[in-house]
Amino acid sequence: MESIFALILLCVTVTHVSCSPGPLEDVVIDRYDIPRVCPREVQTGDFVRYHYNGTFTDGKKFDSSHQRGAPFSGQVGLGRLITGLDRGVQGMCVNERRKVTVPPHLAYGSIGAGDVIPADTVLVFDVVLLDIWNTEDKVQTRTLSKPQSCKRLVEATDFIRYHYNGTLLNGVPFDSSHSRNGTYDTYVGMGYLIKGMDEGLIGMCVGETRTIIIPPFLAYEEKGYGTVIPSQATLVFEVFMIDLFNPKDDIAVVVKEVPKTCTRKTVVGDYIRYHYNGTFQDGSGFDTSYQRNTNKVIEGLDEGLRGMCVGEKRVVIVPPHLGHGENGAKGVPSSAVLNFELELLDLQKGVPDGYMFVWLGDSPDPLFPAMDLNKDLSVPLEEFTAFINLQVAEGTGRLRPGMDADGIIKDMFNNQDRNRDGKIVAEELKLKVEEDSDKARHEEL
């Protein structure tokens, strides 16, 4: 008896051994293919999923999960498998292949199994382990890489964008955001993801890569998912976090450099010139500087440019709901947080929204005689242009900055030439008066 057990032990511990004992009293295990990395071995109470071929000692096949197209799933050590297989898969690693030879008394004994397995038959199972899990398992996370600076961690109710590769526990891929050329965008902790993914994403930084291993009962359970995720499958995700924000976020402004003298700061309506570099949270760029009028920028950047001095440098972080939103823009994906490095180059006082020209003091009263430079009771475009340019030159009026002056003046003229006869007469001339909450009064031609 002792020599038989010694022989069995030898077969279990060596990678490939041919064993030819006499009448079997216990299972004989031939571990002929063992993976280099084995983080976990099958123990009593574990659930396993494996493929197998079942043959007699003469090589004749009596059963095969491969032919049925579905691996076997069951719990180990609780009598749900034949005793020989219960013992034969103990200590297996995922992706390990072993041959388990089972004596009759640990298989179907003297009764056999119908017309398939005769009585007192030795059975040989060629097994490859695909999955292993236990009801006590928890979501496992392992950080593969992480940026040195991590200013913010993923929390429940955050909206995130990430890339991922999804595989089964044996390494077989089932999905990848990279293959679709688009990030996966979702809320965390609000039921949009499987439970294990919701849990595994918490605490990640933008720029972090993490492996998340999810047991079946926190994934797709017995139902699986289509043809790619089988029933009771452990899932492995390698996740790279691209973006992170919360719908309650406002813009964030970080002042980097302020000049020693600052005579005036930007306010609503000013025309400015500034340099900027636009990047996403992962550091990749999407745009760089060119002149732009403040009324054409996204809401968050417009707000972030306020209160700047000429020569000041600052960083403005704009959440998507104050940027390009769910629609994105050219070069900007949906729901992207935008970072802007800004430097204010020039500042000109603007005019109120909707105005093309404002008086810097009181307008001439009456206005038409002052405009009618040659006193012929009519003002054509050339005379109107000369009058407006004179007001700008003398500092009594200001045109809307950042636009073509001749174009603005022509639009102003067309607004007053109500009968479209190419000239303005006194009866046509009207002032537009706007009074705002700041008790400022502006009169426009």
C-alpha cells in the first residue's frame, strides 16, 4: 500500500510522468502542462469550469465537453462530481492540463452508467481548467501603473471615460474598447455597470492602469452574456482611466503667474488676445492658440478668462457640461474634460452684447445735423463712414473690437437706411437705448 501511494504522489508532483500501476486504489494524476504562473489552486468548495475528454484506457471516447461545445461547471468536493474527479481536479491551476485516471470504485463502480460506461471500468479524463471561483471571493484590483501626481480619485456618481480589454480568467478575450476605437463612457456607482466593475473602478486616478478581477456573482452570473461570456465566468479587465468629472463640478482656475502691475482685469464684453494650449486630462493635446473673440468660446473657458491681467498665466479646467458636452467637437470626444493653459496677451474694452458701436460720453444732440457733414439733409454711406471714423479717432465712440471696421459701419448704415435708398435722412435716424442692471446707458446707431 505504501508503494502505491508513493507512486501516486510522484505522478502528482512531476510535470509529466507515465505511470503504470497495478489495480488502482486511488486516482492517478498526470500534470502534463502546468502554467508558469499559478496564483490560485482549486480547493474544496471552489466552483470550477473546465473542458474535458473522457476515454476508456484503450483510448475509446465516451464523453467530451468539447464536442458538446460547452464546458462543465460545478462545485468541487461536495459530492456533485464523481469522487475520482473531485479528487482529480484538486490543486489545479487555470490553464493547467492534466490527465486523471479514475478507478471504478471512485467512478461508476460495479453498476456503470447505462449503455455508455460498463461496470467496473477505469476512466481517463483529459482536463483543462478554464475558471475557478468561490462564493467568498471579492473583487480583486491590482494597479499596474499610476501617475506620480493624482489630484482626484474616482468616486460614486462620477462620470468617467476609460479604455479596457476584457478577458476570461483563462486569458480568452471577449471585448475591448480599443477595437471599437472609442472609450467606454459611464457613471460609476449608479447601476450602469456590473456590480464588480462599479466596485473595481472606485479610487482610480486619471492615467492609472489597473487590473480588475470580478467573480461571476458580481458579473453576469449564470446568464452569461451572449456568446462571448459563458455562464458563471470570472472576468478580468485591464482598465486605463482617461477622464473623470462629476456633474456638480464647476470650472477650476489655477493662477500660475501674475504681472507685478495690473491696471485692469478682463470683464464680460472685453475683446482679448491670448495664447493657449488645450489638453485632455491624460495630457494629450487637442488644440493650440489662435485669436478668438470671447463670445465664441465654450462657456467654461469664457468664465475662466474673466479677471485676468495682461501677462497673466493660468490653467483653467473645464468640465464637459461647461465645454463641448455629450456632442463633443472636432478633435474633442464626447463628455471630455478640457484643460487650458492660458496667457493673456492683449485686452481691449469691448461693447455690450448686441452692439456694434457705443458712445463713450453723451452723443451729439441733435445727432443728425452732426452726422450730416455737408449739410445737404442726407447722409450716404461714405459720409456716414467718415462721421463714425471721426468719433473713433477723437475718442468719443468705440466700435466693436475684433471685427472688420468697414463691415461694422456698413451694417450700422443699413440698419438706419430703412427704405434702402442708399442714404439716411433725419426721419429715418433712430437711437437704440439699452439700460442694464448696472445703470449703464448705451446708445447705438
